[in-house]
Amino acid sequence: MSSFIPDAYYKSIFDVNYDKLSNKGIKVLFFDFDNTIIEHDSYSISEKTKKLFKKINNNFIIYVISNSFNSKKLDNICNELKIPCIKRSMKPLGFGYRKVKFKGIKNKEIAMIGDQLLTDIYGANRRGYYSILVDPLKQKTEVVFTKFNRIFENKIFNNKENNIKRGSYYD
């Protein structure tokens, strides 16, 4: 079960302590897409999100790693944010992660930020990345596969042995 437990848990990407990540030696940030940086049913990015990515882009190498099948939406948003994206990455498997090649960067210098324990956190932990869970931006409009994952995710949150509780943030 520890493979599903994040190293840090924040309310949103806006609450993540990016200075602390930099001080830990994190050089690369992988972001999930739907319900992490944009609501699943939205097709435009907020000004607040644009400002955040502009700010952190100066200190980190940033990629969006997404299981999304909506390539047009993903391309449009990532182009607007000026960050590359890996589509249909098949998280938690390593296919998407392996598409990104870094010279001289170790796995412990990479952080994955996402809203799902079963895909984002488990995938990051399997690869030895620093894993950061954020609350989903919106739950009611999620796709069937994500709704299915949330059932198992809730079992992890409700298991007292896991020391993780929804809404109890830590870093």
C-alpha cells in the first residue's frame, strides 16, 4: 500500500511549495493534466494558472504527462502555457515517462504532481520520483475510468494504516 502514498499532499498546484522542491534538489516537474492543472470539462486555462507556470518555468524543466485522449485540448493548453506534453502516457505504466530523456538528471530529482493515487502517485513512486498529490479540481465530470479509480482511491484514504486522510495536507 505504501506505493500509493504521496511524499507530499497539497490542496492544489497553487499551494505546492516550489521553493522547497528546488531546495530538495528537484529539477524536473511532471504535471498531470485533467483535474490537476485544468478542470476535466474546461477548455481554457485560468490567468492564475498561466502566472504560476510562467513563474515556475524559470526554475524547473516542466512537462505535462497525461492519459488524456483529447489531444487537441492538451495541445492547445500546453502551447498556451509554453510547456511540452506527453499524450496518452498510460500512467502508472512507464511508457509516457520514458518518452522524456534527460542527461544527468536522476529520478530523485524529478517530481510528479497529480490528483490520482492510482495513476499519478503510484506511477511516480514506482519510478523513484518525488510524488505530490493535489485534490482534484472537479470530480463530478470525470470520465468512467477515473470514477472507477476513485473507488479504489477512497479505500486507500479510508484505510487507517496508510496515514493519509483526504484534506489533511502535508509536505
